[in-house]
Amino acid sequence: MITVIDYGMGNIFSIRNALEKAGAEVQVVRKVEDLDNPDALVIPGVGSFERTMSNLEPFRGKILKLLGEGRPFLGICMGMQALFESSEEGAGRGFGAIRGEVIRLPEDVSVPQIGWNEVRLRMDCRLLEGVSDGDFFYFVHSYYCVPVDKKVVAATTDHGVEFASVVVRDNISGVQFHPEKSGDKGLLILNNFVRDVRC
């Protein structure tokens, strides 16, 4: 069972459908008391960091406990940014599962970045199996993640600055783009995640 946390900041219907298409059994939870022993966690989302972390605050202790137990985790867009310690976008503590901060895209490019952009592979990892260097994915964001440890960066993307578009550390992974809106390659990433949850 893959549990998707609905904290009021994203199109849960789209990610649920995409995960089910990838073969997962999916549960959507809106209250922390319903977050009971999932096989894996997915946090999607769009919007502001401050509101995201405020809405996720009731889940913080349970999420950190599950991450510490090694449960597979996938953060999508804002869900990836929530893995970090802080953001220039506003107040609120990230989960700090990956050390680093979230900062704004440069002023001399279109912000937010909306649309297709390519990823450059920086490491071999199971999440990106079948993805080729230069494949395109769909982005919607104004801020990007800057990890302290560059070894967690699995792929980068350029939009005025080269930024981490995929991070992977042990059981924790995050993608800045929206795999559920990225066609066959996005579905491939979700297939890889579902496969590894089953292992």
C-alpha cells in the first residue's frame, strides 16, 4: 500500500491515478490518525513552502518516524522541497531529511518555470532506470533545492541555473518535476518507485 498525503496543496487525483496505472494500491489520507503503517509514502503538491509546512505540521512526527524506519518516500515538486531544512519562500521548517535549503530561481529567466525541460543524469539509481540523459519532464516551480551533499543529486536541470531536479538518499527520493504530467517517462519513474516498494 502506497499512502499519498493530501494536505490541501495539489491535484491528488492525478498522482493517485498515475500510481494506480503504475500498478500500486493507493490510499489517500487527510488526517494523521489515518497514517497507519504504510508500505511507502508520497507527498505531492504545489504552492508555497510556508503553507505547505504549516499544513504538514500535524504529520511531522509520524513522517520523520517512518522515514527513519526506512519506508520508501517520494516527494513531488513541493513534496521534494519539504525534504529540505528551509526555504527562502517563507517561514516554516522543512523536514530536514536532506540537508540544504530551497532558493528562488534567477530573476533573468521566466519565473515560475512552467513547461517541459530536460534532465541530465548525475548518478545511476533505480528510480531513474530507463530514463535517458536529456529526457524531458514537466515542471511548475519558482524555487529550487540546494543540497549540502552533492552526492544526493541524481539529476539536474538548467533554467538560468543548474539545479537538482532529482535527489536520492537511501529510502528517500524527490523529483522537482511532475511525473504524473510527464507522459511515458514520468510513468516510468512511478513504475520504478512502485517496483521498489514491492521488493
